[in-house]
Amino acid sequence: MKSAVEELDQRWSDLLSKLEKQFGNKPDLNLVLILIGMRELGKVKTKWGKEEKVNLMHIAVCRLLSEEGYYELEGQDADGWPHWKALKKLPFINVVEQEIYLKERVVDYFDSL
């Protein structure tokens, strides 16, 4: 029987393989967050500026954590970018726990599509 960590590792690996087939390169967590951000924003471009990439990752993280009540969508600005309100303190204690938590949310997000 697989442990929860082994199961997550397998689901994460499967997701990255699917994305690699679709886009030609194996993405890391940051690139996956950018993809989610673009999907949530509803805009796809081949070139994003550094600040835009950071904003896309922020959109993704807020969207993923909104499922568990950490953020709430407040609305969109004039350019269509969503804005989120923090509702409660994030549960992360360290970087490793944060990455595991985000990977869990990411695979759940893609499973729900």
C-alpha cells in the first residue's frame, strides 16, 4: 500500500507527464502555477513579463487555496485581472510543507477539469 506522500508523488509525476506531452517541456511547480493563472485569467500569451508571471502565480495560488477558504475572489480590475481577499492565515510552517500542500491542490485542480 502506498503512503500519502508516494501517492502524491505519483499523481504529480503523472500530471507533469501529461503537461510535457501537451507543451513539449516538463514543467516545474512555478510553470504549472503560471498555467493555472493563465487559465483563471482567461488570457494566453507566449511572452509574459516577470511581474506578470508573478501575478499569474499569485492568481493560481489564491484560486487553489480558495477551495479551502483561505482566499475569496473580490472581483476583477479594469484589465480583467482577478483580485483576492485573504480570509485566514495560511497553514504552512516551512517551504517543504508549502510545496507539498500546493502540489496536492494543483493535482486536485487538474483532476477537477
